[in-house]
Amino acid sequence: MLQAVNRPKGLVVLLVVVLVRALLLPWYPLMDTTEARYGEMARLMVETGNWVTPLFDYGVPFWGKPPLHTWMSASSILAFGSNEFAVRFPHWLAAVLVLACVGYFAKRLRLPIVPILIILASTVVFTISAGAVMTDMALTLGLTLAMVGFYLCWQGDKPWGYAGFVGLAIGLLAKGPVALVLFGIGSGLWLLWQYGPIKVWRQLWQRVPLLGGVGLMLAIALPWYAIAERATPGFINYFIVGEHWSRFVDSGWQGDLYGSAHDEVRGTIWWYFVIAALPWSLFLPRALYKIINEPKQVEAIEELPKGLASYLVCWMIAPMVLFTFAGNILPAYVLPGIPGVALLLGFAWRNSRLPGLHSIALSIPLLLIATVIVLNFGPGKDKSERWLLAQRSESLPTYYWQHQPFSARFYSAGQADKIQSLAEVKSSDFYLVANNRLVKTEFADCEALANNKYRGLLKCRRN
């Protein structure tokens, strides 16, 4: 069996991949816009004490996503302070929990545990998301628990059915109803594949605790939705209709309150998957070939559950099926299917060694270290306000001229204000951050202290 091959070495490789990601968490700034936005929302949650509705800005509710990711980062801020490590650490922990869930699943199915976890941990999108301040790892944790729970329940371990519904509740609090849709596609395609449309419903009622499971899921997730709508009326309509329908069917949707909709060519999500699942997506054609051409009696001899390979395929492709005809997409949307990729490759090579497994996996943390070094010497200054704000003294107030990035709010702890006119300034001496093209024209009387690619830091005095 593959798990018996070089297992101590494999454990070392796995630890290196996972721990390097953790050690790098504090060593690069929060980038605009995604990480800085969600990091600032967590900081605002702690500052304002509003744990019901995440805030986009002071007094401005954020209706775009449920609060689980914000709760995670905000709780960590309470423990570790307002810094990069604090807001990222819970998402790394969520990644570790995904690994633990997948490892348990592999053990139950007698698949190679360590190689599967190495593949999962070193996949590009998983590595990046394991510690990024985003919603996607929390969603992936919920969906992984749901997919594992459903399959084990289907095989006769009914308590795992309830665990699956807990996973769906996590998904509802992480990203909303899209979690139910992703799960429905992954499990539904497999059920139709294995049993056809007629037998499915009878089998579902017999094998899955539908009533108790749905009740448990709603008991966990529904109270927040009700409380959030009561706290800020209009949330349900915007979130359910806008974010889960208009956002995807209308690429030019004008109702987005928090940014602009993307407009990618339909089907682009499959290309995103190939890139995001590197380096292991390159092995998928060979894996599928091995599985399809494997003698049918092999699974029976190994006593593997019926339809396992097809279940893993459906799990893997669920995000791409959902977003094939959507134009408003991001590469991270494929992340919930990546555990299926790792398990599928482990299934295909369960009786042999995946070529180059350890060396390929170790290249990922090396690339990550190199990326962090590059970020700190270049792009980190331009895509985050951390460096620019560090060039000033906190004894004077700081103002941003007409535009203020999210990272400016985070790194100034909400003290840097956005202004439209110098008449709003109350202090005689102050710092002003403005677009570089205005520094030598509109604000030539101010002293230029530092600048990045887009903005300059000025020290000004009122006449």
C-alpha cells in the first residue's frame, strides 16, 4: 500500500508544507482589496462590539457575506492583537481541520492518508488560502465535513449524517446558500450516476436522517439570519437575491454595494481550476485513465465501497459545474473541490507511489517563501498601505485625499480619515496621503516624505 512507502519521510514533508505556511503568516502585509477588507471588518467588529452584522465601514453594514470568517479573525484579534498573524491564523486552523477531516476519511476508506494530505496541503489554491483572510477556507471546511459525513452515512454510519448537516450549517454561516448548492451538485450528481432518478429518493429517506439533519442545520445557522435581518432590514433580499442570483446571472450587475462585478468568459472556471489545482491537476488525466482502465474486480478484492471513485469525481467538479455559466467568478471558487482532487489522486495511486510526490510538494513552500520575499521588497509597498503609514509619526492626524484603501483603515486602527476638502482638517499640522499625480500640483506646499507606486505621504501645515 502507498501509505506504507516512506511514511516517516512523508510525515516530515507534510509538516514542512503545513508549518511553513503558518510561519509565514505575519511576514507580509494585508493586501488590498480582499485581505485588507476582511481584516478591517474583523478589526471593526472588535472595536465596535457588533458581533451580529459585519461592518464595511463605521455605521455601514456589510451584507455581502455571512459573518463566520469575520468572527474567526475577530476572535483571534482579541487573543493576539490587531496584526497580520491574528487575522490570518484562524483560516490556517480551518485548513488544518480540513486536512484532519480528509485524513480521517482516507483512513476509514483505507486510502493512503499521508500522500493524500501532502497533495491537498501543497495544492496552489489550498496553500494560498490556508491563512488568507477570505471566506473560502471556512466554506471548504463546511463542505468537506458535509461530503465526508454524507458518504459515510450512506455507507451505514448514520451519526455521520448529522455531522454532514453540521458541515452544511458551517457553510451557510461561511458563505451562504451556495454551500447547499455545491453540496447538492456534488452528492446529487453521484446519486443520479449510481442509482438513477427513480431509486434516489427512497434510498435517501432510508439512509440519511433528513428531518433530524435539516432541523439541526437550521438550528445552528438560521438564528443568525433572523437576527441579522432584524438588525439591518434589507439584508435577506440583498444577500439571497442579489449575491446568489443577480451576481452570477448578470455579469454587469449594478447592485453590488461593495465593489464591481467581474465579467469572465463563460467556462473560465475550468481554466481557473487547472491553474489553482497545480501542480496536481497535471496528474489528473493519468489518474482518470488508471481508474477507468482498472479491472472491475480490484475494488471488490480490496473491499472498497461501491462508487467511491465516482463520488470523488463529483466532489471535485461540483464548483466548476456550478460556475460554468457564471461570468462573475474568482479562482478561489474552485477550492471546495480540491479535497476531492487529493482523494482521487490517492485513490488512483493507492497501490503504487505517485511519481515525484515529495519533491514536488516541497517545491511549494519554497515558492511561497520566495513570493513573500518578493512581496516585501516590491508589490507589498504598492498593494498595501502598511509601509507608507509606517513612515509617519502617530502624534499627528492622518488624512487620505478622496480615496482610502482598506489597508489604510486597518494599519491606522481606523484613525486615518478620508476627506474631500482641506476644510475638513481641524489640526494645524497633519499628514496627507494623496495620489502621486496630485502631490506636485495640488499639494506642492506640503513636504513629501515617502511614496509608493500610487500614493504619496505628505506632511502639511494649514496657513
